[in-house]
Amino acid sequence: MPRIELELSPEIHEAWRRFLASTPAAKLIEAGVLGDWVAVGFMAHVERYLQQGRPDGATAEEDPDPASREAAQARRKLPKSQRRVLPMFNENDRITLEEISRVLGILPAEGQTQVNAWLAEGFLEPGPERDGQPAYVLGHTWLMRNLAANRPSLNVPRIPHLMKPIKPPQV
């Protein structure tokens, strides 16, 4: 297989290493198209890069803000049951005891005990009823952490120039 070697600054090398650890990179690697994807993306816009002297948005990424790091650490420390329930809030901002019990694979009585403990520690708060049943919402602190972690598309800048078709080279 042909191989291309590049010289990179330490900042860009570190940004590339962080990208390689991401889910999108893992999907491209699994599909066996990561190198082709990078090369095709570059070739599609090389003329503009040469005019600008750099690709669009080509600045070294800063480290994630301290709040994001703190939220990620807090999510990792959650018990398994809470980590299983947290993604449920991506689908609905209010969840019922029945849904919690079903996801955890426990009886509703055990689920109520668990919910009561979570209410006491602030993981959940009582919310407006849903379908005539009591419902629960994430506690305020966890609501912010959940939005940042599980709905990243709300904060991700779009890069439309990477989605344009490839222009044939001008001779």
C-alpha cells in the first residue's frame, strides 16, 4: 500500500492524535478509508489552501475548557445504573419510573427505591407528569453535563467545505 509521510508541528500532531482517538476516526479506520478520506479532502481544496496559506479554521485547538473536563470526570465516576439512565434524556427530557425500571432490568418497586435515592442526591428531580404518570428530569447540574456530553451536535461547528464535491484538477 502506498504511504505518504508529512512533517507536522507538535500542536497539529497532538490535535491529530486526539482526532484518532475520537469516534468519527474509529469509524473511518474501521471502514478502511481514513487515509483516503484525508487525502481526498486535502486535494479537493488544495487551490484554496494555497491561496489562503492554510486550510479553513487551521489553528491549533485549545484544550477543552475546565468545565468540560470536570463534567467528563463526573460522568466516569457515576455508578453503572446512572450511566445507563443518563442517555435516556437524549430522547426525552422527562422519563418515568416504568422506563427507568425497564432500562435497568429491575422491578418497579426496586426502581422506586433507586429513584428515591437519586432524588435525594440530586441526580434526578421531580418533573411534570407524562402520560398520566409521575416523571423525572435530570438535576440541574447533571442536565448541563448531559447536554454537553450526549448532545454534542448542539455545540459543534459545521464545516461545509469538507462536504463539497471534488473538482477535477485544472490543467
